[in-house]
Amino acid sequence: MPVVLTETRGRVAVITLNRPEALNALNDELMDALGEALLRFDADDRVGAIVLMGGPKAFAAGADIAVMADWGYMDVYQGQFITRNWETIRSVRKPVLAAVAGFAFGGGCELALACDVIVAAHSARFALPEIKLAMLPGAGGTQRLPRAIGKAKAMDLCLSARVLDADEADLYGLVSRVVPDDELHGATLALAERIAGYSLPALMAIKEAVNRSYESTLAEGVLFERRQLYTRFASEDAHEGMQAFLAKRPPEFKHR
Ligand code: CAA
């Protein structure tokens, strides 16, 4: 059985992590397949948004501890652990939505944090429990979590291995929305379809600008945003969007 399943539904691509026997533990085979699927859909003109989901018990329970247990320094250094295939998601320009049910622990939580939108089922549980292994979050957790929920909450989670339920994760701003478990797939797909119906270059500009806020001063970020805004005036879709509004008709975007 493939460790990653893919399908398209209209303009939405769905990638499902599929190692249920190991709670979707993220080994190289899975991360390679995930990266390949992400890049393939990012390059596919028929796709406007990508949904990443796990199973009902686990989105993903982290990096594969069974594989890591015997590694030494040179294995991870030469093998470029994390850098080699976990960073691919950062290069995806289209919106990526995570649909999270069950455990999103360790690398699974970090994978969700690397997505643009997180829709959580009531059963979702988020934790960075690497401290229990005398490790540390190594796929961006110590960097993305404080940016998402602030230092005080992030330190608590990383230092104590505390588990957040979906409502706490929502309260802290870790997730975008919380829905009942039986509505997770439908709600995430509907949201992805809605997003994929907008102009793709505008979506990509928004994603790039919001992500830039992580990596720049406010002044630089605002300048970057202004440049993106000016670029919109060179876009057929933006003119179509504004003309359609004024004519009280639905827009017909060319670049979707
Ligand atoms: N790696 C490898 N196998 C894992 C795994 C992981 N991260 N998480 C779960 N599994 C396996 C278990 O070993 C078990 O396999 P067997 O049936 O062969 O024994 C199977 O998945 C089911 O797991 P459990 O029996 O433990 O299920 P549970 O419901 O009792 O507990 C859990 C669920 C609380 C998530 C527990 O499995 C757990 O704590 N997992 C580890 C979580 C963790 O520490 N993640 C961080 C990994 S390090 C990391 O991610 C580093 C980084 O930043 C990149």
C-alpha cells in the first residue's frame, strides 16, 4: 500500500498520509512521497489548493522514532535529516490546508504548522513531546510555534510536552477552525474549493506576503506587501474582479 495517497477533486488536490499502523510516523519514504506529491500538484495548472490529511486516529505522530533510534551524528548530518525532504513544503506556492484529526505530535504538529491553514477536528491533539525523548522539535517547531502562539505558550508546550486539545489549540491561535470529526473532510474540502475558486496569482501573492511577515521587519514587510499590491494592477484577474464587482456579476478569473 502506498504511504501517501493522492487524488484530485475539481481544483483541489488531496494528499493523504497512509501509514496507519505507525500512526503516520514520518519516515523518509513517506516524506519523499509527500514532497513529490506536493511539487507535482504545485506545478499542475488544474490545481488551485492542496489539502493534506492523515487518518482518524492520527494526522501524524511525528518523525519515525524506530528509524531514528540508531542514528548517529554523521547519519543525520550526511543524510541531511529534515533539510532533505521536510523543507519541500516551504517551496509550495499554492495554499496548503491541513485537515487534522487525532494526534499531531512532534513532526506531525510541525508538519501541520508548515501548512497555511489548519482545520482541526474535535479529536485533534497537538503536542511537541520531543523532550520526553531528550530530543527537541527539529522540523521548525521551536521557531513556528512561538510565532503562532507566542513564547509563553510555546515554551510550556516544548518544555513540558503538554498536549493541547482542539479547543485549546483554537483559543491559542494554533489552528484556523475546529469542526466535528465527521465534518472534517467535507469542511476542509469546501474551504479548499472556495479558495481554489479565486485568482491563483492573487492567492500566491497573499501566501508569500503573509509568510514574509515571519521573516522581515514590519517596514520591510509592508514594503513587500505594497509591491505585491502594485503588481496586482498588472493583473487581468484583478481588473476582472473589480469590473465584476461594479457590474454586480460574478468574476471570471482567467488565472485560476
Ligand atoms: N515513530 C515510530 N512509531 C510510532 C510513532 C513514532 N513517532 N508514534 C507511534 N508509533 C507506533 C507505535 O510504536 C506503535 O507501533 P506498534 O503497534 O508496532 O507497537 C503504533 O505506532 C501505535 O502507537 P501506540 O501504541 O503508542 O498508540 P497509542 O494510542 O497508545 O499512543 C501516541 C499514541 C501518544 C501518539 C504515542 O504513539 C506516542 O507518544 N508516539 C510518539 C510521539 C512522539 O514522541 N513524537 C515525536 C517524535 S520525534 C520528532 O518528531 C522529531 C522532529 O521534530 C522531527
